Amino acid sequence: MTKTLATFFTALSLAGFAAAPAYAQQPAAPVAAAPAAPAVSCPAILKQTFKRLQDEAPQDLCQYAGKVVLVVNTASYCGFTSQYQGLEEMYAKYGSQGLVVLGFPSNDFGQQEPGNSKEIADFCYNTYGVKFPMFAKSSVSGSAPNPLYVNLIKITGKTPAWNFHKYLIDRNGKVIDSFPSKVTPADKQFVGAVEKALAM
């Protein structure tokens, strides 16, 4: 009889274990991974590659997708060359908000950028502390402007008439304004246009 009771209680115990709640036997559900942030698509205007000024390393302009882009043709020996300082100050002030200034040295106007890449880079950095991206010397007007300027001229209908002409591109790659050389980086309307683009 004792043996029979022991067998009964053993069977009852095992049955109780098998009937444990289903949730106690299921592994914890995996935590869903947070969705990745969508990649910023590169607008057509930035689908260009240019050599970096200081070392001629190829640079894909798509790296600036999603930023407000200010494109400026520059020269080292021009009456407007001091605008380098204002452009660098603007880049330092608004860079964290998404502004990038892209400098394109050009010798199109009166032989005002005769030097090679190293000479231009040294001048920009040593004279004005320029840290915004600069590219190898190219043409921005005339019969054979570089591919970026071909598009900028076509979209705006305005060709640089001199050094330090400025084109403003919004975060979506739309060219929203163009400013002649005489408009300085401190000009209120110019600053206002940049700040408006950054706020969008």
C-alpha cells in the first residue's frame, strides 16, 4: 500500500510540473531593434566629384547632402578676397546648424588666382584661417565652366561676373538664390537668406 501511494504521489507531482503555465516555459521575446534612420538621398546638383585643394583627393559632393550649401568662386588677389574672413566666420557660426561653404578657386577674372593648389591652400589658411572645404582650381564661367557651375548657371540664369559670386542651395538640393560679388558675408539680406534656409 505504501509503495502504491508513493507511486501515486510521484505521478501527481510530475503531472503538476507538466501543467505549469505556458508563459513560464517560453523564452523571452527578443527586443525589436530600433529602425535605422533613413539615409539622406543625394540631390542631382551635388552628384559631382571634385579634387580637394590641399591634396587633390577626390571628393564626392554627395557628402554634403542634407546641408545648406553655399558655393563661392574665390581668388587670392582680388578686391573681394577679404570676404574669405567673413565666409569662414559664417561657416564657424552656422556649421553646427548644417551650413557648409564650398570654395572653388578660379583664375577666370584678371589673372587673380595664378598659383598652384599648394600656393592657394597655403594662402587661404595662413592669411584667413580658412577651414571650409576648398577644391582644386577650375573654371566657373566662359565656354567651359566646371560641371557644378554648368548646372548653377543653367538653373539661376546667372553666371559669375567676378570672384566671390555666391549660390545658395537648400537642404533638398534646390538652388534658392544667387548673390553677386559685392554682397558681403555680413550683408543683412544675405545672412537672412542663409538663416531662413537653415531653419527649413
